[in-house]
Amino acid sequence: MKRLIASMMVAGAVFIAPMAADVALPALGVSMPMATVAEAKSAPDVAVHSLTTGEETSIAALHDGRPLFLNFWASWCPPCVGEMPHIQSMYERYGGQMNFAAVTIDDVESDATDYLSSAGLTLPTYAGDVNDIAMAYGIEAIPLSLIVSPDGEIIAEHLGGMSAGEMERFIKSAL
């Protein structure tokens, strides 16, 4: 039941939210602008742990003096898994210039690790208390991607899945 409700929320965010925000669709020949935060706000600090090493850390520690591409996703979310290969590619291309973190909000952590393993993804991935993460970041739909500045301010956000080109433009906006 949780997955059904969450899937409906994701579908609503992906298909309805852009129309409600008067965002032009690429199919109409107009590009979709990235949603940039008008007033920078501090990225909330939430405890997480690495899905590969189990090491405890926090989201604030993940930027470590460099820009951070922060993505909230789940293995049951089609737009999320659709963009994960793009995030992997961007991590491989821009990992020397910025940090990357994909934080799962899967209720069952093994669902995320099973997906990551089967997809052959090696980007830095984390998990934590799903409720704490969702509350701290106000997550109502996923995927949600943020750019966090080196000083911990959220400077850009994008709700919904991104193509490789959209993701590259989003990331380059912080470099």
C-alpha cells in the first residue's frame, strides 16, 4: 500500500507539478528551466550511513568543502531508477570537481542495495531514518535532486527525473 501511495505521489509530481507551475514542456519546443532556489537555505543535517561501507556520517559532512549533488531516490520509483545511470555517469565525469550522494528513502534498505548491485552502480549511496530525512528536507515526491554549495547552502533543486542532458546542465550550474 505504501508503494502504491508513493508511486501516485511521484506520478503526480512528475506529470502534474510541471503543468501547475506553468513550466513549458520540451515536446512543445520549449526547454524546461531548472528550478533554482531564489533564497539559498541551509541544507539540513541528517544522520546517514554508507550503503557500501556502513560508515556513519551526516549529509552536512558529505559536501566536505566542495559542491554536492544530492539526490533522494527509491528503488521502487521508476523515474528514480531511470535517472540513476545518468547520476552514475555524472559521478564518473564530475566526481573530481564535486561530491555526489544518492540517499535512498526505501523502507527496506536491502531493496536499495539489491537494485544498486544489479544495476552495477558504484556512486556514493546512503540511507538513514526515512522519516527524519523526509521531514528535514520536506520531501513530498521523488526523485529530488539538490545542489548544495561548499558552505552548505541549497543553491538549486530539481523535482522529477532528468535526462542526461538536463542533469549535466543542472550539475554544471554549480561548477
